[in-house]
Amino acid sequence: MNSRYFTLIVSLLMSALLGACANAPGSTPRDSLARIGQTQTLKLGYREDAKPFSFKGADGAPTGYSVELCKRVAHSLQSQLKLAKLDVQWIPVTATTRMQAVNDGSVDLECGTTSRTLSREQQVDFSNPIWVEGASFVALASSPIGRTLDLNGKRVGVIQGTTTEQVLQGLSARGIVPVFVTVQTHTDGIAAVRDGRADAYATDRLILVGEVTGGPAGATLRLSDDYLSMETYSLMMRRDPDLRLAVNRALAETYRSGEIVKVFRQSFPAGTAPSPLIEAVYVLNALPE
């Protein structure tokens, strides 16, 4: 047999064998949607302390605005993949572990308070926006710290690796240099202010609103009127255009159908209304099929 033809036949047989192995029963497909379809399992990451977006409820179950949106995404994925059932597994993540959990496949989609940035897009992918938020800070009500300028030289609690930490570092260009106090969770950050380990705690404003208006810490804390930044939240996932499209299709339908109104009312206190900026997020991302 001609050696050239022999090489070609071997190559074709190897390609066929690899293809068969990749799709053999019991194997795990590499692309996310195929894996979800084969295993009939969707792994969703959530935060335990990012109230009111993603947190552990009184019954121990995940709840919050981002969680409710992800429940709608899960229902849509089941329909898109034509699955008779879809087992949704909720896996807790933190600000430190969330990106690694997405990259290593521990979770398919992260349902939290993750800001979409260009540097993060070098490692992971994001859905269309689900929220627009800004960072701010709280201090003791008896403290003179109320404006951004007051943070100079003060101990400011912040979660390492967050966009809020980057914003605080950038304040040096304005001559404002805080002393960073690293905390692991929002709960720890609030506690650090209460027990004197930090003079202020900085994170996303709506999370701080929840801390000030609810819980025993509320009476002792004051929320600054200043915004340190303006950011968009998105659902985070691995780099997979098919999964991103499927997730965005689910979000667009949630916005178009008006189901987002139910999600909003379920997630925030009675009487709370979306700001014009949030309404714009819904309208601009209610994409047609």
C-alpha cells in the first residue's frame, strides 16, 4: 500500500475514533450546553452574603434578585435543550473563589454581584447586564467620615480582588490614600466597622443599603451619599458563545415578557421601584429573537 494513502487512512480512522470517544455514552462533552444536556444537570454558583442579590435565606435556600433570574435561566435552558427534567445544583462561592469556580467547571453560571470588566473578560464570559450599581461606603453614625475625601488615611474594609478595591486604589490620583483592611465577606466588613477594626467598609451601594436598613447594625451605621464608581452586574460563565447566547435568550425573554417585574418585586422591599437607569437596562436588553 502506498505510504501516503496509508497515512491518510490512519489519520481518518484516528479522527473517527476520537469523535466517537468524545460522544460515547458516559463521556462528558466539552461544550457547556452539550454537557448540561447529557447530564441533565445545571450547576449554579451563588453568594451566601450578598443581600439582596444573592444570599442564603432563613430556610437555608439560595435567594435574592440574581438567584431569581438564574431560576428563570434554568427553566429556559431546560426548554431550549428540550429536556424532560433539569437538576439544578446550587453551589456557594465567594468573591475570591467565584472566577476559579467558573473556569474549572465547578459551576456553569455564577448568580451573584459580579461586575463586568474588560480585565475579567480576559478570563471569563458574561451575560448581558442584569443591574447597574455603584460602590459606596458606610461608617459609624457617630463618625465624622461621610464623604470620599474623609477616607484619606482611614482604615477602610474591602474584599480583596473586587472592583471596589481597584476603585479605592485609584483614589490615590486624587490624593486620597486609605489604609486597606482586608475582609472575606460583607458580613465581616460590617462587623469590622462595628467592632473598630475598620473606620469604614466599602462595597456595592445596594448591598450597603440592605445592611443599614436591616439587622442590628443598621442603627449604628451611616451610608455615604458619595458614589465611588458606577458598574454593571452580569451573570458570569466560562468562555462559550453557545452558552452565552442561551443565557442571553433567557434574560431577553424575562425582560420582554414583563417577568422581570415579578423578579424585582420579589427581591426588594415593598414600595421599591427600579430607577430610570435600571429600567433602561431592561428595555435595552429585551432583545427580539
